[in-house]
Amino acid sequence: MDALGRRMLAAALMLVVSGAAQAAPFGLASHRALYDMTLKSASRGSDIAELNGQMLIEVIDECDGWTLEQRIALTIVNFQGEEVVFHTSFVSWESKDGSRFRFEQKTKQNDVVVEEVGGKAAIDPQGGGLVVYREPEENILELAPGTLFPSRHTALLIASAQAGERFVSRVVFDGTSADGPNRISALISEATEAPILPGEAAAPRVWPIRLAFYRALSRAPEPDVEIGMLVEANGVMRRMTLEYGNFSIDGRLGSLELLPDTGC
């Protein structure tokens, strides 16, 4: 996988987490979760022979909003035996009314910073919004009316699942890229049970949700990335699969800690 492919991989990982882990403003769970990441499948054209690592997600109630901190460490080995160590960190804050958002992302390859994205955004419920980028360069981007930040989008998905709806399509800005928002089309399946973790008394109820990500103004028939998730009503993501055209990654929840109520 070339440098562009690795950057896209980082963006895809951030997309799934910012979509699923930041849903907590709607009474959902603050938590710390650790996922084991492995290569599910890859064609020869992907130039990925091995891939493994971990992803840590922590969601905290800050009373006026919620913070998400995510760290990913991946080791990728190509068919020539060359190894790339890949680290990505992402921190964001979203107000509980869904109107304000701050974001910081840094990506490293072999300890060399290759990408930074940072800034803030605001949405007017009666109109559009603005993104003010600080990194990778100063820039202002307009957001179309109806654009959502990640927590509002995830809350919409969970509410739609609970109501028995099967398709949701919205434009979402999540701060994972300098390219702006994505249109995310979601297919929601009937609720099922997820595997039980050690110490759990019963299997949690989850909805299988499949997300297709398109650039907001793109007319391409194929999505840039597709992500499958098993999501609880409390916003905890039990499993994920990231699919590109020539490789896919499996993420399984290894440990979960529900964090104490802060009393807000």
C-alpha cells in the first residue's frame, strides 16, 4: 500500500470511530474500548501481506459537550517484507446541542509526521455552517444546510434503527480530512446479539449498520470506503469491518470499560 493508501486508511478508521463513539450526548455511555485490528482480506494489488494492531477509543462527558480520544497503532508489511509502523491520533469535542465541533488529527509513518488536520466548526440549525481549518493550512469551508456533526449523525442512526427504519443518508462533517464533509449512506439491519465479553452476564443487543462514504459533491457510483459496524443502543461499537476495493480490515472489541457518571 502506497502513502496515499495509508492516509486513506487512517481517514477511514477515524470515520468509523467519530461516527460510532461520539454518540454519547444523547444519554449514551461514556466508555473506554480497545479493539484488535487484523487483515481480513487483501488482493495482490493492495501490496499488503500482513496488517495488525490496536485501536483505543475513550469517550468522556465534559458536561457542556463530549470529548473523543482515539489512538491507532498499525503495522503493515508488504509482499517484499518491508514494514511500515503507522500511528494516528484523533481528539475532538462536540457540544451537546450539536452546534459546535473542534478536531485535531495527527498521522505518523515510522515516527515521521505525514499529515495534520485541525480546526473548529459551527452549524446554525436554521442554515448552514462554517469550518475554520488551522491545519494543514488556514482555510475556511462552508457547510451546506442540513450537515451534521458525528454525534448527531450517530444518534440519528440509532433512533432510526430503534424505529425500524432501514436507510438513512446525510452529509456529515467529522474533522478527519481537509477535504470537507462526506455523504454517508447507511443500511440498517434487524437487531441481533453480539458476542459476550469476559465478565458480561448476557449478550448485548446490537444493530448491524453498513455505511458507504462518498465525497459530498461526488457523483461517483462507488463509495470511497464502506464500513460495517455492530452498534449498541448506548453507542458502544462491538465490531467493525473496513472495506476498500482490494483489501479489508477486521476490528474486534477486546475489552470494554464503562466510565463513571460525572454527575453533569
